[in-house]
Amino acid sequence: MAKTRRKWGRWIAAAIAAVLVVACVGFAAYVSNPYRADETALEAAADQGEYASDGTEVQRVGDMLAFVPENASVGLAFYPGGLVEAEAYAPLLQELASRGVLCVLCPMPLNLAVLNGTAADGAMQAFPQVDAWYVGGHSLGGVVAANYAADHADVVAGLVMLAAYPAADLSSAAFPAIAVRGTEDGVLNYQAYLDSRERWPQDAREVVLEGGNHSQFGSYGHQKGDGEATITPDQQWEDTADAVVSWMSDPDAEGRQDPSAEGE
């Protein structure tokens, strides 16, 4: 009997080991093929060593990439979407910087924001001259940014969620939030997004970009499962930057009506 138990114990141990190996191999394969920043993004991320014609400068600060306007007093620590190279968001952040917002792009281990949820700390420490810090992100990055905001409400001026929604309960948060999504987004779990609204801060604005999709918040090509955008990437970056900066300037103003009110 003891011999039989030992035999079964060895088989069980071997089976568990095999499952772990398969899981590790699967995870490695999953994270080894991220969405790459395209040529447009890499050009926007290039450090020119001087202020550009739009009054901004690209700076490398450790492993972070900063888009720095002259005399900026407002900052945004930005978390990339899951399995998307951080540099893919350079065009969007460049648009925001040209409107006066100092933007710090926080690269993530294995391109997963959940592996460095406190990355915004480094952004804030690198630019102590900024008076008001917002945190935000795209997709999974937006979820993790919301978690950071929930845990650091004393230092966060507001939350920016692009095609994202909070997992944390922010319904009693004192800071405002903005949620921006596109009508053609095929990746965002729309029902979960709707269900999350009870967790949004009371002072929250929703902006819906007609013709925008999920992928075009960044510049990394078409994401699997996404809808086809009917606006250009440039237009989506500009519209997003306009909406976010307008909200930062006046968070109490009403945002654009959600088309879901009439059915999508």
C-alpha cells in the first residue's frame, strides 16, 4: 500500500510540474509578441535634444519617456495598454504636450502595467516642478492607473481612462475622472464598462469619439478583434487631446453625450 501511495505521489507531482511548465511556456509566448510601436510612434518618441516648433521637448528620464512643454505646471503619468510597447503612445502624448500638459510615458515590465502599478511615483519624482499630477492609461493601463489613483488620492489631481474602466471603487473619490472611448471599439468589454459606472468618481465625464476605435489611441497597427475606425489616427489623437485638456481646464463641464443612451 505504501509503495502504491508513493507511486501515485510521484505521478501527481509529475503532473503538477508538467502543468506549471506548460503555463510558463504559454505565458512566455503570450508576452513575447507585443504590439510594436510603428514608425510614426518611433519618430514621435525620438529625443531631438531641443524644443520642437510646438514648444515641446522629448526627454529620456531613466527608462521613462517625457514630453515636456516649456513652463508646464500640469502633468500626466501615462500607463500603456497591455502587451503594447510604451512608445506606441508617443503621438498621443505629443499632442497633449503641445497643449501644455507634461506627459510621462511609463514603460512596463513585459509590457504589462500590472507588474509596476506604482510607476507614477517615478514620474512625479522626476518633475517636482509640476503642481498638479494626473494619472491615466489606455485599456489595461487605464485600469491599473485607476488602482493607483484609488491608493494615492492625496496626490492625484484626476484620472484619465482611455477605453478603460476602474476595477477599484472610486465612487467616493474627491478627484475627477474622464473616460474616453471610440464608437468602433471592438476590444473594450462594453457591458463591463457600463457595469463599472457605479464605481466611477461622482465627478466624472464621459466622452465618446465618433468613428474612433481601440487601437488608435496608440500607434501600433490594428489590434486583434478591434473594429474599423472611420477617422484617422491623427484625428483620434487630436480629439482625445482636446477632450482631456478641456476637461482638465473645467472638470465640471458636461462631456459629449454617450451614444449608448440611444442604443449602439
